[in-house]
Amino acid sequence: MKYLHTMVRVADLDASLAFYCDKLGLVEASRTENPGGRFTLVFLCAPGDEAQAKAEKAPMVELTYNWDPEAYEGGRNFGHLAYAVDDIYALCQRLKDKGVVINRPPRDGRMAFVRSPDNISIELLQAGAALPPAEPWASMPNVGVW
């Protein structure tokens, strides 16, 4: 397992970038605009880690800016921890066998979400290419929120 990033939702992208980059000293590693989903993702890394961050080899902070205003209450601004895993199906099965609810099953062979006992959302991402869709995951519904 490898730690990838922590996601934080931000209400004002410019103000957040001014804080994280201009004040804290982080560096923008990448940016994605998603008009269909109406959001912008900005990944930040420590100075000097830009090349490693682009290859997902350095931990990052993901700023998620939703274009439609939203009040972030009750920790809604904190998104999730993300980890790359060698075999998403095997890990999800192990977690399920230990009583962990798979909130968003890895139907696509690529991504799953679970929650910690404190309701912290954990994103699991298949390292490398997605695995072929497989049961029981392919037909498993989402449970709760993540």
C-alpha cells in the first residue's frame, strides 16, 4: 500500500492557492478542470517533489473546488485519504471479511471507498491499470456515503 494524497474541499480556490502555495510554500503539480462535473482539482506537493508528484510517487494535497457554492459543515470540506494498492479486489475482500463495509465497491477494478471507525473516507486505487471487472464487486451496490 502506498499513501497518495489527502483531499480537501475549498470554497475559494484563489484564496486557498494563496495560502497553500504563496504562504505555506507548496507547489502546484497538476490541475484538472471538469466542466461536466463542475469542479476543479489542483494537486499540490512540497517544493522539489514536482516530478515525483506527477508520477504519483510523492504525497500530495488535492484541493477540490466545486463550482457551485456549497456550505462545508461538519467536516464536509475534508474529503478522503487515498492509497494505491497492489490488488484492489484482494484488499476489499480482506476488509469485508474483517467486517468493514465497502461503501463504494471496486466495480470498475480501479477504485473503492471505505470508512474508518471515525467516518474518515478512505479511497483505494488499483496501482497501474484497472483490473478486469469481477464478481461479486461488479454488481455490488454502493452503501451509505463516502
